[in-house]
Amino acid sequence: MTLPALAADHPPIELARVAFTQLTGEHVERIAPLSRGWGHLSWTVRTASGRYLIKTGIRRPYQCDLYRQVAAQQLAAAGGVATPLVVAVGDGGGPLQRPCYVQTWIEGTDGATALARLDAGGTARFGRALGQAMAALHRIPGPRFAEDCAGTITYPSWQAACTARLQRLVSATEKAEALPAPILYAVADRLTALIDGLNGDITPRLTHRDAYLPNTLLLNDDPGTAALLDWEAAAFYDPVWDFVKLGMWVFDTHPQLRDPFLAGYTTHTALPEGFEERLTVYQGIEYLAAFPYFGAAWPDEGMLDGFRKLLAGWMDRHHLAGARP
């Protein structure tokens, strides 16, 4: 299946209107495009039964990618996580000529926008609610470790999953020539040793893998409730993996959220044994992943420079000899 390239702006709104009606059988009273996101094009839709969102992918536009997102989102909703419900899914043969899906609309404000308006008490309530939402997500078990919730690629153990991901990253980084080889191999060798030392009792759980404030929502502008959005990267991983991006994009930039988040997260379940040791492994892998991604697939020198600093700091903490990125 060959998808047409997406234009800089949304496809004609009438195509989205027809696609929605074909998928749901409902007449569209009002439809409007949302501002273009990083991963999706979306339209808000009003019908006699309520408000909805119709979405199609930008970075991951194929039917298999859509299925992975939908599977994760439905699992999260069934497990008690506040998130929109998927009500219809279309393949690439519809009016938009690309896969799309319809989900319910949740009234609220994304966490990044809302945080700027909250006082100290509201910020603490939001941090706690977000921690509780992530904890609920991490209680949802998976059948095997997998790169996505559709089970496209699965692994017999967590060490096997981490090793396979690292091998893919080393190959992609070599191809992109985004990191000097001595640095790449030094980091990869240390990560291999750290992966070998991971606890064999780690079990697969639903993991968001893109947990940062724009992918969160304050429900009805109430900082005491939080929803999670955008499941395109979700997988059955060690849930400690989510704390990598939480650290980079939430706690480091908004340190006032850290303590209330952890208080909410640990309301019913303590952080897992070996949390810090596991986290440092996943930090190294995620920092390395930025080089083929922002160095070749989606070039962004500003992001790449930030990850050079993060990887250099990681190498310092692990006392690696040699040059730094």
C-alpha cells in the first residue's frame, strides 16, 4: 500500500467529513481541523450524539501502525486509564486515502498548557493525578515483551527485548553516521553489560513510551484528574522505561511535579526493586536512539545537541573512557 504524501496543511475538510460519516453512520453538524501535531492530523467533529476526533498519522501512517495505536488505547481504557475511546477505524481505501480512526472527545486542557495557569496547589494536585494515571497504566499486564501492543514483534525475555533494541540502534546509528564510532561502541558495550545484569523477574506491562505533558490532559480543567493521550509508541515493556521521558521532559523542566507525581504513583504500589539501576539502562538506550532519529530520520540539530549533552552526562556517570559526543 502506497500512501500519498501529506501536504503541509490538512487535506480538504470535506474528505474528513465524508470519512467520519462513512465510519460512524452519523451526520456531521460541525467539523474543524486541529492545529497540526507532531504525529497526527486531526479534526474535531460535532454530531447529535456528542463530540469526536478523527485522526490520521503523519510519522506512522500505515494500517499496521494505526492498529498498534488503537490496540494500546483500548487496552489502557479497559484497564481503567482515563483516555479517549476508539469508536471506529478506517483503512486506506476511504475518502482520506489513508488509515484513520475516530475517538471520543474528552473535555480538558493539555498538561503543558494547563500547567502554566495552575497555582502551587493546583500543580501539586495535577502531579499527583498524573502519577496515579501512570500507575494505573503500569498495572496492565502484557502476554509477552513486545515492541507494540499488537504483538508485531515479541521477545521471550526482557533481556532479549533490550538486546534486540540496542542492536537495531547500533546499526541505525552506524548507517546515519550521527555519532563517532568509538563513542557508539563504548556506549553499546556498557549497555550490553548492564542489560545482562537486569533482574530476570521483570514482567511486561503496558508502557506509554512518550509520556510528556502535551500527551496528558486535565479533565474538565480539574487538576485533580488526568488523562493520557497519543498511544503510537506504546509497548509491553518494563514500565520503568516511562520514567526516562518523564525525567527529561517533565521532572527536569518542571521539578515541582516530581514529588507529587511520585506520591500519586506510589499510592498503592511502591517503585519496583532496582528502579534506579533499571532506569539508567533505559536512559542510555533512549539517549542513543536520538542520534539516528534526529540525525537522519527527522533531522533536528537542536534536539540532537541536547541529546549529545545527555549522553555525555550518562557516559560520565558510568565512568567511560574516551571522547564525548
